[in-house]
Amino acid sequence: MCKEHGQVIDLVGEPMKGFGETTSRGRRRLVSHTEYEVNGEQFMQVKFYISGPKDRATVNVQVKKNDQGRYEYDYLIVKTKFEQIRIK
């Protein structure tokens, strides 16, 4: 998803790597997420990290479950130390 957006590429550069929270064993595979419901609609917020040659960033994504039971992204926020962009 992040690799497809020119604004994100401009922010962190290419090649880009994504990773989750660091575990007690030093691995970075844990992607934090929260599922919730508002007015009968199901949502999920996901948080992970990306890095590239220019910078590193925190990515927050909100997805919404559609009628077919699949999640579609609602918005994507990419935040570096000095800049933040919101997509959609």
C-alpha cells in the first residue's frame, strides 16, 4: 500500500522496508491492530513502521469491512519526525 503512493516514496525514499513493533526477542514482526465497531460498521486500525534511505516513518491505517466481508482502507497517515501526510 505505501509503496504505491508517490507521496510516501517522496517522504522515505526507495527501497522501502516495513516492520512492526520490536518483541522481547528483538524481532520486529508484531503489527499492532485494534478492531472496533461504530454504528454497526466494523473497522480496524493498524500501526506499523516503514524506513527508506531518506527517512523512517510511523504508518497508521484505518480499514473498514465492506458488504463482502473484505477490508478496504479508509485512510492512511504517514508520519515522520517533522512531516505528516494523509492519503484519502
